[in-house]
Amino acid sequence: MGHDFLRRWGSRNIYLGVSMSIKILKVCLIILLLVQVEGTSQGFLKAEQTQIVNAKGDPVILRGIGLGGYMLQEGYMLKVPFSGQQYIFKEHVQKLIGKEKTEEFYDAWRENHIQKRDVDSLKKWGFNSIRLPLHYNLFTLPVEDEIELGENTWLEEGFKLTDSLLSWCKANKMYLILDMHAAPGGQGHDVNISDRDPDKPSLWESKANQDKLVAVWEKLAERYKDEVWIGAYDLLNEPNWTFEPNKNQNGIEDTHNKPLRELLVRLTQAVRKIDTNHIVIIEGNGWGNNYRGMLPPWDDNMVLSFHKYWNYNDTSSIQQFLDYRKQYNMPIWLGESGENSNVWFKDAITLMEQNRIGWCWWPLKKLGHNNPLEIKINEGYQHLLKYWSKKAQKPSEEEAYAALMQLTENLKIENCIVHYDVLDAMLRQPNSQQAIPMASNELENELLIEAVDYDLGAEGVAYQDNVSANYHISTGGNRQSWNLGRTYRNDGVDIFLDSAGLEYVGDLEKGEWMQYTIEVKEPELYTIVFNVNSSNEKGKLSALVNTEITKQISIANTLNNWDWTRPVSIPLKRGQNKIKILIDSGGFNLKTIKISKTK
């Protein structure tokens, strides 16, 4: 939307400026105007009673995205089969291509992962803030690498990367939130999120690591104390460490959390000696949510952050944080959430907006489909994954280097797959019960519609699927996959690839449906047929065309080949028509819908 590049819409490449429908453009403009009203006035953000406000005192709802995988890689984002800490991934890379080429890889990774065009796009899509997960080792050496204990060797790379991102945020009038994601030594037993080496002292087991963390925040405060587009300092991401005997190791059961509170107080005091302008954000134990023993707040410009994953999106799921907001008269912020389906995204963001809580999604891009940008996996990198899984031969140094450098090229937004269904679920659907076309469907004589291109919209509005989100935290560990094919879209509809790499809808079940909006020039009687694949004769479907239901179509056994059903007549009116494909009985796959003038 904000730059010239080809985006993937369906299985086709369509130029964005030409192909996007007028309706989608209008919706995006409305969202953009709403965001511009809230959150783009210059001046430091402040915590004022229960709200974050700008310099004018107007409430600001932060609508943000987190840059996971940028300064700090996590193994699941790279689909690696081994332990997910960045240093372990780096060791595997180094064994294949050597130290010098590994540094080239990381230089290209950080250069291409986030560029100005990414930030420009985020602004135009409707975001007003970015959360930057920092890895401390881009700013200073690890304690064990310092020549003299207690000294801090400062590295320019982290500051330069942050400066560049800040400049792009300033140009777009977006707030940048600095988040200490990987602290010296690592802040928890969930080792991937902080790149922790469990063979070395953790943050909690080493005063030297804590001193270094304090020094890093002092250095950041010195550098950014006068920057109004720095939104806040998120002092320590997701601590998950028990300080009490016989409790869950990740700190979810701790009742005192005294060492965590003491460190956060110390960090706040260190920042405040230098910087009295910026909000400080605190996170509880147990991945950010256990605040027992940590409150009341100790600073008058402080925000309480909580993280929300895989649970129900009802008021009870956030009630403890609403209670904290009221009891301590302080703002709360959903500092991290995501990694679920569009249904979950829409419902969670709706819950936040209804309660005037800002939010930040995770992540912007990774090798996977349930985020705004998907990094494509090239063949060479796929071979590396197979090699690391002991399913392929070791590549040569040249082959591995080429594969990894191609992966860094794929990081650029113009080379990513943009998932507009994810963006629609996050930024339009919380404020709209309207379905809008996924593709431009204009019918004159004949129209082919890919089954996967059903309308954009909420469940129950644009489609219906029997499994549409993962709520395993609320359901006692019962994990559910929504799109079983894990490709193309992030709704509950199950989308797969055939042998030619083309998408189709599968695992269809009774009661499910998909809606398609089409534009018709001439009102008359048309015929509709469906390209299906079945190995039985159990399947049945019908179509609700505006307000009329067609005759039911029985799906023949196609012997797993793709074939067309018998034609059924449908009346279409001039202008916009809604066609809802109803699954009366499952057991078949659907690829294409064809509508033609009756001969």
C-alpha cells in the first residue's frame, strides 16, 4: 500500500495500486484517519492515571507490532529442528560457512529484516507503534568477554540499528518502544526468548549481569532521553524464573517476586537519573503476567504490561489486569500477543479496544503464515533444514552460503508474502461486521473464482469453520490447529496445496460455509459448477445466492482426480451479489467455482 512492489493475492501476482478494491481502500483510509487522530501528536507519551496520553493530554491507544526475529532470532521462526537459541543457530551456520561468512549473513539479515519501506507500510496499514526487541549483545559485550570485570565495552551496531529504525518511525510519526528482550545472562528458563546459555550464570545468578543490564539502560536513556518518538522503555521482557522453593520454574506460582521487583526498581532509578521524560514499562514474572508481590508502582510515569496467548478472549481473561489498573490508577498495555488465528486476533483486539487498552502483536514477519509478512523458504534453505534434521546430505560451503544469503534477500518486504487477511482481522474487523471481497470478481459471460478467495471478514460473516482458533491455555492443554494446511490464509478454513502447488479448500465438514461477493453486469439466470476432488460419494453442497438456496449437489467419487460437478441454475441481480457455498456433508475438496451465462 505504501510502496511499489508486487504482492501475492491468491496464487497470482497483482499490482497493489491497481488491484485493490475501492471498498478496501476506503476502509484502510478510515482506519488511517482514526489512527492519525490518536497517537501522532508530537510530544512525549505519559502515563496519566489509567490512560497513556500524548503531550496534549489526549488518550492514545497504541496499536503496534513487534519485530521478533530482527535483533534476536528464535528457532521456531526459522523452523530449525534443534534448540531455538540464536547462539545455537549461529553455531550451526558457522560450522557450514565459517566465521567470516556467518558475519556477512548476520549483517545482511539485520540490514534487510527492517527497512524504511516496512515502516512506511505499517503506518499505511494502520499501526501507530513498533516494539523493538533488543539483544543486549549488539550494544555491549557479554560479561565473560570483557577484559576487566565490571567494565562495559560499547558496540555501535545496536545503537545504529535503533537510530535507523527511530528515524523511519519519526518520518511516519510512529512511536518506537524499546524492549529488553535478551538481557545479559538471560532472564528465564524459557531459553529461546532471551538467547540464554544455561551453562552460564543467568541474569538472576550474577550481579555482574545485572550491573551490565543497568549500564545498558543508562546508555539507552542517555542516547534517547530527548527523543519524543521513543514511546517507552520496556525494561525486561517476560521474566520467567522462580525465586521460591518447590514452585514452577518459570515463576508462574511465585507469591513474592522480590528479586524481580528489586531489579526493576533499580533499573527505573537508573533511567530516572538521566531521563525523566519517558514511560517505563514493567512486566511481571511467569512470562510477564505474575505481579504478586510487585505492586504498588514505584514511579508516576509507569505502565503495567501483560502478555496474552492461546486463552479465551473474554473479560475474565484480563480481569486481574483491569483490577490492577483500577486499584493502582495506572495504565495497562497488552505488550505482546499473536501466534494464533485471525478469529483469535480479531476477538483479542476487539476486547482490548473495548477496554481502551493498547496492544502490540508478535511478530511482523517469520517463516510462517500467521503474521502480516511471511518470509519465503528458498530451496537451498529447505535443504539446510533437512540436513539439520538428518534427512539430507551436508551441502557444500558454497551451497549453504548461497541458501542463507537468499534467505536474507527474502526478508525484504517486496519479497515477502503479505497476508492481507491477517491485517484485515487486526485492523478492520474489530470495528466492522462487514465482509469485503478478497479478489475482484466481475462477471460478464463467465467467471472463475478460486475457492480459497472467499471474502475477507470475521467468522460468521465471511465464512464459518468448525475449528477456528487455538485456546489450549483455557482448555487444559488441548491444542487445536485451525487452517490444517498452514498456507495462504490464517482463518479456520483449511487450505492445502495440490501436487502442482495450487491452493484448494479441504477437510470440509457439515455446517461450514464460505461467502463470495461478485459484481454482475447483466441480471439473468446463470449456471454454477464446482471443481471438486473426492474419493467417496458422501459429499453434498448447496449455494445460498443472495436469499435463494439452490438445489443440493451430490459430489461423485472422482477417484481423487479434479472434476466438475453437474451445473445448477442461479439467478443473479445487477450489481453486487453474495454467494454462500454451504457444506451440507463433508468428505470432498473444493478448488474452483465457475459461473457462466446459461446457454
